[in-house]
Amino acid sequence: MKEIYMDNAATTKIDPKVIKAMLPFFDMKYGNASSTHTKGREAKNAMEWARKVIAKSIGAAAEEIIFTSGGTESNNFAIKSIAFNNKDKGNHIITTKIEHDCILNTCKWLVTQGFEITYLEVDKEGFVNPETLEKAITPKTILVSVIQGNNEIGTIQDLKALGEICKKNKVYFHTDACQSYTKTELNVKKQNLDLVTLNAHKIHGPKGVGALYIRKGTNIKAWQHGGGHERNLRSGTENIPGIVGFAEAIRQADNSKHAKYMTKLRDKLIEGIEKNIPECKLNGPRGDKRLCNNINFIFSRIEGEAIGGYLDLKGVSSSTGSACSSHNLEPSHVLQAIGMSKAEANGSLRLSISRYTTEEEINYVLEILPGIVKKLRLISPL
């Protein structure tokens, strides 16, 4: 049976060159980066090399990069630390209704700590209107957090426009760029970003390692305390193999070439589904305002989970939304935010490709998916 992986928004396979770069730091260069002996300095030098690679990729300075365990930790660190360290200015935070669960749940917890949260509406394609953001800012607003590339429907926000509004109003601006990193433009200076969340496992790097960009001068303090690692901002022995792998994944990501390739396959899959399957609807935008690897459809009168199950039997890995919400039977909050009913949202299927996806694999999915949908509709009680 074929094995076709189309759940790259959940995680990606590790690039063999990334594995090769990591291996020495497991069995040869295994020192603690805080140690002053030769092996410790070896690890420290590798970590600082990686920090420079990541910083350069987003137009930042190396000292503005803090290593973490991944996107969830970076998002928690950014939002909670900014909230508590700027409470003297205000207690109001703005985010959107289509954020990743770790943002939404962090904000939900902050309400119990006395903070006020505004959740911005989005349009039917998932975009935030800059005017809506500007109207939502009050004298008590301390932080705005808007995801760059949505993990479910692929919408790429205009960070430059949103960042200019935040800068004008002297409000910190944070973005979760885990899905969009290396797939679209990300430049902290051009887009007026104060904090950016990054991780490795969505770009063919290892799991369990991420980073947080913190603009120099930002009023932020440690959220995790210990021995004072990462310039006293994030204590804990650094994951050197993971950090090295993260940087190597960035080095191997040819942003322009890979994005162009994935866009071609994405559009072929979208066009093929629309041509061959009636009563389906693409969720999110088209063209260059959509992540190059994201395809998300609603299929009327059937459930996405059932489609995914049949695809799995045929060797195709897919999902109905965020992998972090897969244990939750509630319909997607993202799809509901763009105007879908709960019943409609239950019929969603997300296919997310990578630079390793082949045209042959796209053809195979287009060959089997219409039959699966037709079969499920015939037995559907809806």
C-alpha cells in the first residue's frame, strides 16, 4: 500500500541533512553549553552559530533570539510575560478568533488573572481588517497577537499593515509564525514585529525545539526560572542537538524555490478537487495570500473524520484541522470564525503538503478522493 503523508501542518519529516548535522551532538559533541571546558565551549559555539542563522533569516540580531522547547512555550512566554511586566500601563490584550489553541488558552487563563481580552473578528477568508484592529486599541492595550499563517485555512495576514498600527499606538506586536516560517516573508523590521514565535518541526527540523524573537528594549522578563540560561530569560539546559537541527533546517529551506514548487502542487490539488467533487468549498483565500502548502475543504453532508479514515485506509495521512485539537470533538473554532455552522465545520478536510510531496502523490489523492466522498454521501443520513 502507498504511504502518502499530507499532514505537514501537524509536523514534517526531518530532512536527512538535518539529521546528519545533529548526530555529532548526541555522541561526540555532547557537552553542556554552560560548561567552560572544551566540550562545553564546543556546544556553546554550535548554539551561537544556530542563533545567528535563525536571526539572519528574519532580519534580527542574534542576541534577540531565545531558544525554547517549541511554539507552545514561546507563545506562552511572550504573552504571559508581556502581560505581567507591563501591567502598570494596562491590562488589555488583543488577539483574533482564529489563533492556535495555545494562544487562545493562554488568553483564557489571563482573564482569571485580571486581564481583558478582545478577540478580533475575521472576514470569510480569515483576514483581520486593520481598521478593526485600530478601533479595538484602547489606552490600556499592551499587546496585540495575530497569527501570521493560519494553521487550518492557510490565511496569511498582512503583518506590515497591522504592525504599523501597533507601532503608531505604542503597543507590542507578537505573531505566531510557526506555520508560515520559511514559506512566506517574515522580517521583523519591515513588519514592525516585537515578538515572533518560531519552531523547527514544521520546517523539516526536529520536534521539541523552538525560538522566540524578542526585540531589543522590549519590557519582558523570565517566565521560567532556574540557572539563568539564555541571558536570564529562559532557564534550562539548552537542547543543543535540536538547536543545531533547527538551524540546519533553515539552511536547507530554499524559501523561493520550495514555495513555488509547493504552490504549484497546492493549486493542482485544489483545482482537481473542485473539478471532480460536487458540493465542496475551499476554506480560506486563494493565490499568494494562502500558505503554499495548505488545502482545506468543506464537503457537504459528510464528516471530515470519515473522509480522513477512508484516506488512511488508502495510505494517505490527512487531518480535519489542528493536530493539537484532534482530541477535541468540537468543530473547528477557526471555521466557525469564518462563518461556518457547526454542521458545516464537521465536514472539513485539511491536506497539507511539503517540498517532499510529489505530483504523483497529488494525482493519487485526486484519483481516490472523489470515490471516497461519493461513497460516504451514499451512506450519509444527512
